[in-house]
Amino acid sequence: MSIPDHDISAYVHAHAADFLADLRTWLAIPSISGDPAAAADVERSAWWLGGALRDAGFPTVEVWETRGLPAVFAEWPSADPDAPTVLVYGHHDVQPAALADGWSTPPFEPTDLGDRLYARGAADDKGQVLFHLLGVRAHLAATGRDTPAVNLKLIVEGEEESGSEHLPALLRERRDRLACDVVVVSDTGMWGADTPSTCTGMRGLAEAQIDFFGPTSDIHSGSFGGAVPNPATALARLIAALHDEDGHVTIPGFYDGVGELTDRERELFAKLPFDEAVWLDNAKSAAASGETGYTTLERVWARPTAEVNGIWGGYTGPGRKTIVPASAHAKLSFRLVDRQDPEHIERIVRAWVAGRVPAGIRCELDFGTGVRPCLTPLDHPALRSVVRALGRAFDTEILYTREGGSGPEADLQEVLGAPVVFLGVSLPDDGWHSVDEKVEKPLLLKGAEAAAHLWHDLAATWHEARSGRNVS
């Protein structure tokens, strides 16, 4: 039996003022993980969250030290012996921010302007972590339970904004404590305030730097040009060969395992109110471009890419310096989709580059740590629970999106062996990583309502699935 919507909504709105006051207190802590000078503030943020979780009723709360910055773990077991276990992921660290960057208000002095709350971390990700505390209290109040309908766990890391360097090791070391049936990620957003949605996948990432070396120093182009290999020319040819005229990546094996979108997936993407002119304006671009045969949303959500992030070499100062440069360099990134592996991409890129290095050029190729893609099947019971919970909170149809970027979700999925679903309420104009980051306060309350519905729905869905079909 479902929970009456008005019971949850009434509880959330009755406690909204206290929730927002707590959020403002947390947002005032400048937990900038990328700044070594702010390490004490990241630590303070972790302990603040630990106290808030205890106040919310979590019987187990621990601050986990890592080789870097601390994460927060909390657990609230269900009294139901066969309840599913859910792990909520978020992060309590934030991007750097200063008034001198162009903020209209001090970034660590939370400011309310109507329905908006401005502060660094308001949307990314403190606001979306904290609504879970209000959500679980609403869930208990509306159901009359003393414990959640699911075994509820949280892991809130402190290094997401600086690359989650130590998260994979933490997941492996604490796998037994973090074991779960499903991971709920609340570090994402929706299509729009009037178009609530849930994300079903994120692309992975592989990054590389290519360095071509020719002469041992810059040499005179009149005396030697045309008679020795030029590393800048050689690198330009290699970069130009990355794509064919239809925008396909030419590296052999690049599309191994990449599946085509189903008709259902394309229909769901097409239901979104996408305005390409508005999108291009946000992209600061004059025209859409990319792989032939796919729409813009399909290109950024469901297709792999190869991008040149930077290319340099030789003389770039004022005036002329007629040389054959000693070296040339490029940075590349590859966005990956479901079933692509960063290690496979590294192997085939190395082989492709090696076959294109001309005589007389020495090549160095360096890859960073890759990120795997993740994708939740549209028919997965946990995803259907998220869609129903959001639908109850927003009282409208919930649409489906994906994210073109990359994050730690694939590590969660791979290490813990559990599907990932997304429950986020941030908007595209919330200013993540930018000046004047904000969050819409009514949407945070909707997030809390959705979370309250989700724990009841997941428990009911899991029982039904276990009795009748395989949930995976």
C-alpha cells in the first residue's frame, strides 16, 4: 500500500525551515577539496554532517579517514529481515569559489533571494545530500515506522570535486560495510523545473597526452625545413586523422561493444522539450556538429567521442620565428559509453598512434586513470521505483535523460556489484562549478518527498521481485 502523498508533503513542508537553516550552516563551511589550505574545513564539514545524521536518527555514523580527505558513512538498518539494502552516494566537498571570481554574493555566506538559495555547494552537492535526512524522517513519520523500510546506508565522500582519487580504494577496503542491492546517486539534476526527469547513465572517460619530439632543439626552417621531420606537422596529421568526414572515430576497435540505441530509448529522448537554438547558446557555439546519423542529445549522451582538448608546439609569440620546432603536444579525451573499457581504449589508441609516428619523430604517450561508463536498464525494478517516487512528488510524468560527463558512479557499480539509479533535483542553470551557484528551495523539498516515497516503493518492489522474478 502506498503512502498518502499529503502525509509526506505536509511533514516536509512543516520542517522546511529547520532543514534550510541546517543547510545554510553547512554551506558556510568552505570544504574545498582541491585547496590543501582548506583541508581542515573539509574535515569540519565531514564532522558537521556526521552530527546532522545522528540528529536525524541514524544509529551508526562514522567519519572514515582516507589517504586524502574524509568520507562520512551512516547506516540505519530496517526492522524487516528481508528488506533490500540501499546505499545513497553524494559528496560534501565543493569547488573553489571567491567573491573576486565574479560572485554577486559571498559564496560561503548563504544568501536567500526568493525561492533561491545562493552559495557554493547549494546544488553540488550539499543540498542534495541533506534532503535525504529530511526525506527519511518524512518516510518514518508518514508510515509510522521506527526504522526505514529499507536498510539505508549513506557514503558521502570528500574528494569528488578533486577527482575522487581515493574513492575506489575506499570502496574496496570497506566493501563489506557498503554492500548493497542498489546505489542511489544524488549528485545529478533534472531536465527542468517543469520537466522532472531521472538520469539513466553516464559516459566514461579516458584521457591522454601525446608528445612528439623531432630535432633536439628548434632549428632554422630555411636551412633545414622540408628536409627533416617536423613534429608539429606530424602531430597535426595525426590529429586530423582521428575522425572521418562523417564524424566517426577512425581508431580500429574504438566502437567494439558499443550498442545502438533502441527505438524505445530514442523515443524517450525525443519526448524531452529540446530546443537546439537554446542549447547552442549555452554551448557558446554557432552550429551543431558530430557523428552522422544521430541527434544532438544522442551524440552527447549515448555515443562515444574523441576530442582534442589542446594542441601546442613551436613558436607562438609575437612576430615571426621561422623554425622547425623541437616538439609538439596534444591532449585528448575519449568519452565512453556502456560496454567500453578505458583500458581497451588505451591499448588501441597506443597501437593507432604507434602506427602513425613517422621516422625521425619520437613519441611519448601518457594516459591518466580512466573512468568506466555506467548504464541502468530502463526495465530495472529500482529505476522504476525512482520514476514512481519522483512522479508521486512532482505529480507529473517523469522523463529520462543521461549525462554526457563522467563521475565515480561506475566505480560504485563495479566495486559494489549493484545497479546505480539517480535521484537529483538540480536544474541546468544552478551554476555548478560556476559563479552564483544556487539551488531552488522548493525543488530540494520535492527531492525530500521523492526520497521518502522511494524507500517504501523500493521495499515493496523488492519483495515482489524476489517472490516472482529476478530483480537484476
